[in-house]
Amino acid sequence: MYDEAYEVSTKIEDQIGAGESFDNIAKNVNAKIYTVKNLQENGQAQKTDASMKKITSSPDFIDMAFSYNAGEISQVIELDDGFTLLKVDAVYDSHAKDIND
């Protein structure tokens, strides 16, 4: 099983390196895409699938999510429940804006 997981993660990494889109990568490896909206550093999110809450609140996932820029696809990482990768769609500054803005 580990060999199969390694082969899939290598295939994904190769596709990322080749510039393949996130959607096509998921399709090519028959993976489901979940949306996490407004993830915070404490693991809370405005929107996420209930089955993903354990993953999205893990320190490794949060670190990964906050270390990429908008539009970037992460490397494949291994979590307790399997492998994951993510694409950051947008980054919102959490600082208060100037009153003129």
C-alpha cells in the first residue's frame, strides 16, 4: 500500500512540476476536491466539508495553507489520515484597513 501511495504522490508532484492545473491533477488521480473557505490560523473555517474538519484543523495542513501564495499548488504532504495537497485561491489580509480604505 505504501508503494502505491508513493507512486501516486510522485505522479502528482510530476504533474505540478509540469504546470498541470489543480483540477486536472485531481481528475488524473481520481481525487475529490474539497473547498475550505476563509481558513484561519486556528483551523476554523467559514466553510468546509464536515469530513474535512480533522484535516483542515491539523497543524501540518494549516502550516501548508499559510505558506503558499494565491494561485500556488502545494507539494503533496502526508497527514495522519493520508496524503493531501492544496491550492490557495486567495489570501486576505487580516489587518484592519485604514479608515480611508
